[in-house]
Amino acid sequence: MGIRVGRTLQRVGRAAWAAVAVMLDLVRDLLAAAPDNDRDDRQLQDTDLIGEYNHRTGRLDAGNDPYGWYDED
């Protein structure tokens, strides 16, 4: 009788670990699919900045971004 209880507890424990693994996988997938709220959806024509168009950032700026590239005049 004791062996049966031990095997039953083992099966319940394995099922619980599997359920936890599935839940963590689901949470990971949901977080990965979350929308990116850090985007700036400004259009170039809607901007109120003046300056050079920075192709790296897609914005107008002062033209002093060392990693950006600008059109030649």
C-alpha cells in the first residue's frame, strides 16, 4: 500500500512540475508578444524640430549625432 501512495505522489509531483513549466512558457510567450510602447510614431512632416534629417533615428536633429548619417548638401 505504501508503494502505491509513493508512486501516486510521484505522478502528482511530475504533473505539477509540468503544469508549472507550461504556465511559465505561456507567460514568456505573452510577454514576448506584448506591444512595444516605446516607439515614437511621429511623421517627418508633423515634427516641430528643425535641423538635419538623421537617417539612423529617422528624426530631425542638430546634425551632431556621431553615429547618425546625414544627407550631403
